[in-house]
Amino acid sequence: MISIIDDDPSFRDAVRRLVKSLGYPARAFASAEDFLQSDAINGAACLILDVNMPGLSGIELQNRLNARGNSTPIIFVTAVPDATIQANAFKAGAVGFLSKPFREDSLIEHLNVALKSRQDESIRQ
């Protein structure tokens, strides 16, 4: 299951459709809080996560997941790129960071890396 978390409904829907067209199940959430309250938190193979959202930001969600020992790969997306935020996201374990708008093939490449890292982690356990 790929979870898409973004406050922009048109972006969420477009990414969900793209992910499903690649053959992966996908769920979309309007906020980090919605994701945290769902059952998807334990079953997500990857998160496509907006950096800036009302309420809990994508970075704050990453920090909460890390604190819980949840190592789900995260691909961050943002309309407002910031080198410091990007560096901190990678230090905390992000596998990708894309600036909106981005090409579909860029997201697909990052998704492949994220899913491979998840698969490699499962093999090690």
C-alpha cells in the first residue's frame, strides 16, 4: 500500500491515479493527522508526503514515525523547496525529495527506490 498525504486534493488524486496505474494499491489522506488515525500507518510500504500542510507538517509526521520505530520509506514533495529542510529530511531517513511540479518519471524512479529499500529491509529482518 502506498499512502499519499497531501492537503491539495487535485495533487492527491493525480498521484493516487499514477500509483494505481503502476499496479500498486494506494490510499490518499488530506492530512498527517488523518493518516495517523488510520489503519494505513502499519501497512504502508511507502509514503508520498507533502512537506507543508496545515496542522502537522510532513517533517513532523516523519519525526513521529521515527520516534515510534516506524521506518516506512518517505518521498517528500513540496511546492516550496528549502535546502535545510531537505537535508534534515534525508538525515532522518527520507528516500526522496521532489519539488512540485515534477515529472511523473521522477516520482516513479523515487518510488522504485523506496519500495526496493523496503523490500531489502524485510529481507534483513
